[in-house]
Amino acid sequence: MMVTPMTSWNRLRRFIERVLRMSNIAVVGLGAMGRPIARNLLKAGHDVVVWNRSDGPADELLAAGARRAASVAEAVHSPVVFSVLSDDRAVAETFVDSGVLAQAPGGTVHVNLATVSASLARRVDEAHAESGVGYVAAPVFGRVPVAEAGALNILAAGDPGLIDRVQPLFDVIGSRTWRLGDRPEQANIVKILGNYLIACAIQSLGEAVSLAEGAGVDSGQFVELLTSTLFPGAVYTGYGSMIAERRYQPAGFTTVLGRKDLHLALDAAYDHDIPLPIGELLRAVFDQAIADGCGADDWAVIAEQQPR
């Protein structure tokens, strides 16, 4: 049989998959997204070690076959470490300021699925390089049901060889991996901009629904018309129906987290000297929504800041 480059690649990939299947995979951070990611890795037959600040979220995963790490330092002894933490501070405290990277064995790869700032991405990348630990940024698009279905869109950036190494794991938790560059910050910028555009869509939907209702148009029918014709897709369909129905609980993504990501976009724009005038408007809208006690609601609640 002729050995082609594709044949060689397929053999290498199967080898990598076997190695990863025999190895521990750590998942650090078991929030709304971390739990289904860990569960899907378990279902795929991987040996999963989990760590979370509080013990409760790990219990259901332990029952499914996961093992609990006593500390992050123990978790980073796994060949591959996925982290799903909430923000810059959590990532910095857990992996950079704690000194755990110095305890990781050679060859460890840390895959950071969190939405963090470009500046922190650069700092974290440098800290990993100094400790000899591989680092891949891989924030995702997709809410909890998408994570549960293993259908996330993964935005990956970093050393291409490291991404190749963890690609079989990405195939478990996602439907597609988008390779966005060899600098981890590039993936984070794309994720930040995606969330910024979602916030812009929510704002414009809120304005349009307000005006439609003011003219006596049924908001549910209005949103159905828009999403069936001009604006099909998950963002307008999902958030449009939430706005029309005033349905902001349970929150898939909170207003507090939305404001955090908006500020990341504004900070990145400042760094590149690019104005985001709609972003400045959204800053005031998010601040008012949180001041009104809506911080724990789904961020679609910013539509309520529109005049009725």
C-alpha cells in the first residue's frame, strides 16, 4: 500500500488519540460550562481528574467516574489540563500567581477555555513558556446546551503542534475547531469580539421590540418574522424570543459576565486606538441594568433598559 501524507497523518492521529485516552486529563473549574465538558470527556472514555474551588460541583462527576484532585498543583500533573474559569483574576490567581506551573512536569499542555483579556493572554503565555508548559487559548462559542451536546465551536490559537496534540479532545467537546493564529491572544480577541457583537444585537433587538410594541405590534410575531426572514440564526432567534417573552431566568450568561466581556472589548479597542461608539453606549446600558438589580439575570435583560 502506498503511504501518502494523509495516511501518515491518520496514523499519527490515531496514535495521539490512543496516548491521550491512556492519560489523565484534568478539568479545572466546574461551573456551568466546565461540568458538561468534563462529562463529555468521561463519556468518551478518558480518565478525567477534576478540581473546583468548592467540592459540590465535582460530586456528580465523581459518580460518573472522575477523580478529584486535591489541588491545582495535583491537577497540573496531568498531561493535558483544561481550565474553564470565570475571568482574568481567576485565571491569574490559579495558574500564574500561585506558582503551580513550576510544579508541572515537562510536556504538560494547558488549554485555557476562559474568555480573558488579550493582555492577560500574553502574560499567561509568557509564564507558561518560562515554566516549560505548553499553552493553548481555546475559548468557545456555545451556551450550556451546546456544551452538553459536545457541539461547541472552539476558537484555538497557539503553537500549531500543541493544537494538533489536543485536537482529538477538541473533537470530543466541539463540532469545529477554528485555528486563528499562533499567538494565544488571537483566539481571545475573536471571542471578545463575538460577544461584543452579541451585545450589539441584543441592544438593537431591544430597541426594535420597544418600538414595535409602542406601535401595537405583537412582539412575539415581530421577532418570529425577523428571525424567519431577515435575521435567521441562533443569536436573533434565541435572544429575540427571550426579549419578547421577558424571560431572563434561568440565565445562560449573566449580565455581570456580559459587562465583563464588554469591558474586555473596550480595553482591546483602546489598545489598538480603534473607537467603539456603540460599546460606549452599551457600557452605560449594562451599568444601569446591574444597578437595577439585574446582574444575575441573562444578559438579554439589557433590553429592558429601552423605553417602553
